Amino acid sequence: MRPTMFGEKEVKEVERIPLSNNTVARRIDEMAEWAEDELIRRVVCSKYYTLQLDESTDVQGLSQLLVFVRYIWQNDVHEDILFCKPISRGTAEEIFNIKEKGLQWKNCFGICTDGARAMCGKNSSVVTRVLKQSPCALWTHCSLHREALVSKALPTDFKTVLNTAVKIVNYIKTKPLQARLFQKLCEEMGSLHTFLLLHTEVRWLSRGKVLTRLVELRNEVTIYLEGKTEYIESLLDKEFILKLTYLADIFSKLNELNLYLQGSNESDIFAVHDRIRAFMKKLMLWKSCIEDGKYDCFETLETFIIENQLQPKTNILSAISTHLSLLKNNFDAYFGEEMKKLDSLNWICNPFQDRLPSSMSTKASEELIDLSEDTSLKNSFNRKQLTKFWLSVAGNYPCLFDEAIKVLLPFSTSYLCEAGFSAMISIKTKYRNKLDLSNSLRLKVTKIEVDAKAVMTKNRKQIHPSH
């Protein structure tokens, strides 16, 4: 198009019109590449960074490896998506592709994954290969994953109750006609809820929510199942309901801990351990209350007992006590060793104590003495902003900062990856199952502000004059 046919202004307007169906995709790629380059620049400039990685399957059945990075930039801690790539075999090889971007493994001192063998096995896993390149790096088993493993421990009788509850829910929930009829019944009865929740093993909060909803709608479910299935016998059994209400309560409490851990990317590892220690102590408190005949620690269980004027049998109370002890022991097994290891590093979250750690170098000990006697720092110290405190003293106390940041910066959970997979599901649907996720997902979850106008202006292709 020539200016002689229209004016200069009109030509510029026409230039803004997309030239093909691929224009939008090209602009997305350009902005994503800009955000990726900016992230890599920041991480390369940072002296320290840690990784969080996980894999999941998309709607196409393709395994996707998602990696997030936490790094220091402009005297603050930042988190962002490093990459998302499809993988088939050799997961570790995919991780090492980030070296092509200029990242140095020697600056990677933390990696957080779940407990899958491909991620943390002894021979050829991702963690093993990373540690060979960076011997000082530490592997962290995702706290969320460990808490989920702890919650799976159930005595046989409680496991039977859980399985029966899931079957009852599935009987109604997985059949559209049954679900609609049940919803209609709940509406006519003026129930608080009109549908049950479906149980799934891959969702952390599934058990607590499913059981709580079933307890809340147990009267409606009993009426609906009358004459339809043998499951109704369980709902009419008061011992079964006692165990069900207990499970609903204990899983709800585990959910509360889980929700805290999901938000712990902004909390340090010491805060995570504090919350888990408190929960372990509460388990023993609840055990003592149950043995003393006090049920107020479990609200749903207590309500059912009062409403039905029941006195729980010894075998039920014994089963509850056993389960609480089992949970406490499993928390010890999954978190105890890590907690003991970090106990010797308490000076990081309380640098103004009098006692010096025995394992600390002389230079670091001297710095800790100077810091602990600095009144201005002591008055401004805020436990809730521990990482920012150590960043603020990095220049004056470099040895202490170097030790502290290696403990505070690593991820304690892989929750960012889980949130990324949720975004992946919304982007790559069955109608877009051939989509390359990488760039679209980056723009969806990145925390780097992209100057879209500048990127498009820089990469805009000039139109070709007609011949």
C-alpha cells in the first residue's frame, strides 16, 4: 500500500492490522522471550538461586516439566517460572538445558522436589545430577508432599470407613442422573449444600472436604439412598458415624496445616518447622483429651455425641488415640531429621542470643558477636521479615549472610509448580491440545512486568509494498 493511494496516517493504521492468523501467536512469543531473557539476566547477576521443580501430564497426555527459580535481585527475593518443557524420558537431561541460558550450577545451592524416584533417586535422578555439578546444593523434600504422606496413614478400621464414605459419594456423584436427583432433594429439604464433593487422591485437600460435606449432608444422603443400596446400613450405624465425624475433624485440621504450607513460599523454613512442631504437640494434646473423655477438640464428633446422647465405646476411643499417635510418629519420621539439623542454626532466626554455635568458623563467630551487640539492629529486628533482615546486613556481615541465605532462600514446598499446573490446565484444553505451553504459560504466571507496547514496536514487521 502506497501513501499516494491514501494519506500517511492511513498507511500507519493499516500497518497495525494483523497480516495473518499467526500474528497473535508471534506477539505472544516475542513478549514471552523478552520476559525469559530478562529473568535469565537477573538470575545470572544474582550470586545465589534455588530451584523448585515438578512434572505433570497435560490434556494431551504429554509429560510437562515445570521449573521455578528463586533468586536475589535489587536486594530482595524474587520468584518466577524458569521454564516449562515437554519431556518423554531423561528428565535430568531437560534440567541441564538451562545451562545453555548462561546459568551457573555453582550458584545453585537448593533444589526442591517431591519424593518421586525420578526426581531424587540415588543413581541418575535430577537431584543426583544437580549435586554432582553443585556439591554444596541441598535437596528439600516438598513439605506439602510430606504432610500429604503423613495424612495417608490410617488404621484398618478408619481406612474402611474412609473407603466406604468415598463409595457412597461416588455412587451419587459419578452418575449425572443420581447427582441431579440428589440436588433436587437437597433443595426441597432446604439444605445448606446441594451436592457432594468428589474424592481424588491427587488433591491435597480432597479428603477433608469430601468427608466434611458428607457429614453435613448425611441425613439427606440417608434419605436418598433408602432402598437403593447397602451403603445405607453404614449411615445408620452410629459407630460408623462416630468414626466418620472424627475423620472429618482430623482431616480438616490437617487441611488447615496444609493451607499454611501452601502459602509458605513467603515464609522461611524455620516458620514452617514452628508450625509443624505446634501441630505435633496438638496431636498429643488431642490424644490426652480423648483419653480423658473430652471431645471439644473435635467439634463435629462432639456435636454428634451430644445430639445423640452417646457414650463412645472404648474400642473407638482407643482407635482414635492410636491414630493420633501414628500421625505424630509419622511427622517425626518425615520432618524430625530436618528439624534437628536446623536446630543448630537457630542463630539465623535469633542472631541476638548469647551462645555461639560450635560449628561456626572463627570469622563468622566474630561477626555474630559484633551483630549481637549492635543495639540499633536489635531494635529494628523483625522476625517476620527474616530474609530482608539478612539482606540488609550483607555488606557489614558477609560471612553470616552467606550462611544464612543458603538456609533461607531454598523453597520449602513445590506449591508454585502445582499452581503452574493449574494454570496449564486452563491454557491447554482439549480444544487446544497441540499448543506449545512454554510461552503462553510464562506470560500467565510470570511476575516480571512486560512492556508489551515496546516489545511489539521493536519486533513489528514492515509491510511489503505491492508489486
